[in-house]
Amino acid sequence: MENCMVLEWDHIEMNFRSYDNITGQSIVGCKAILIDDQVFVVVAQLFGGSHIYRYDESWTKFVKFQDIEVSRISKPNDIELFQIEDETFFIIADSSKAGLSTVYKWNSKGFYSYQSLHEWFRDTDAEFVDIDGKSHLILSSRSQVPIILQWNKSSKKFVPHSDIPNMEDVLAVKSFRMQNALYLSLTRFIGDSRVMRWNSKQFVEIQALPSRGAMTLQPFSFKDNHYLALGSDYTFSQIYQWDKEKQLFKKFKEIYVQAPRSFTAVSTDRRDFFFASSFKGKTKIFEHIVVDLSL
């Protein structure tokens, strides 16, 4: 709909209401950034360049703060926010052959391009991961297996480190932790998506999930309940729940969302919600409820 909608929880009506609307051209992603009590939103667009908006208290709305140079980002596909040594960065993964996935850094006045990572690989997703106390970026792409870049403390740049073999054409990579172990979910549109675990040397596969037509495999959790949401463009989307005894994800529930593109867990002070964005229909909001069957 060419907009970035900001919703606010209404404590009286007990629902989410529209608060502000950032309009644009073919918006593919909006990422909120909080820096020193200032709220920014990075708006990545396919046309017209990408932009950064800042919340203006006097206007009680988001106003344009900065443009992102079109020469670097031509076909953005993902925005990832991260911090290293109290410095704030974000990366935009570029999925065009001529694009450059670029890291941007905050310098107290604005965001500037800090490092371009590599050319010609049609990157689909970026994920920041802390592996054994060291900062890493995982980049997935259309033309190679996911690569792992490691932060070099002396040069203060990301350098190639390793890759995840036998995982071509990964659309998205997400990291999550359960019981102090690090996991990855890798989404594939054709073939099986994978869940992998770090074993102190490399990521090893622990589970394959049939995922024809999937654009996202999103981990999320509410307290001690861990889930994976596997979207589907062709059928019902699947919610998997982590089985502590079997150490695997098992099918938990089916939900219907037209062409889901992302899932996000949102909690208010007392209630837990699950947002499912749609490429073809309306965004749906589900509530997570724990039912006590012991009585």
C-alpha cells in the first residue's frame, strides 16, 4: 500500500490503533532504531531511494531526517540493526546484481555509509549474530551459500570468515537462543528450510522443515514457550513449538495468512501478540494465550 504504518496500543479500547503513516514508493522494509531517546525509522524502497525518518515530538509524527544514496542501494531486501561496542549500525542487504549491501553507522548527527560488503551476489538477508563473544554478520544470497563475516577489532570492519555449506538459495536467516544454545533458521522457497545449532566450531543441522512456497521462517518466543512460524504462499502457514524432551520443533498450529512476508512478536505489559504481515491481504494480529489445564 506504499506506506509504513505505525500502530499504538490503546489501553482503553484494548487494541492497536493507527498512530502515524509514513508514505513512500514500493516500501520493502521499515526498521525502528532507538538512539538516546530519539526514535528513527529506516524506510527501504525499491524506487525513489531509501530514507530515514525521525520522530518529532512537536509534530507528534515522523518527519524525513535523511536520504540514503541511491548509488549504493538499488534493490533493498532487508534491514538489520545491531550494536558493537556501544556504536549503532544498520545494514541494508541489496538483492540486485549491481547493488552493494552496505553497513551504515550513527555519528551523533546522522547515519553515514561505513562499509560496503561485496558486489554481484544478490543478497537476500542479513543477520547480526554474537558467536562465542565475537560479532558476526551472516549474509544469504541468491547466488551462493550463506557467508559469515567476522568483526575485526583492529580494523573495525567486517572480514570474510566462513560459510554455511550445502545451503544454496537461502532467502532469510534468523538467529535465536534457547537454553544458552545458539540456533539459526534458514528459509528456502524451494526445498526444505533448516534449523541449525552452533556446536562451538560450526553450525550443524538439527531439523529440516518442508517449506515449498515459504518466504520466511521466523523464530519467536513468549517467556519459556519457543516457536517457529513458517510462512507459505500456497497453503496454511505452520506454527511449530519447541519440544524440550525431543530437542526438536513439532507442529503446533496452522494459521491462514495470504502470502506472509514477516512475523513479529509484540508484548504489552500484560498481553502477548503475534503480527503476521501479508503481501496480498491484510496484516493479521493473533494473541498468544496460555490455558491452564491442570484444574
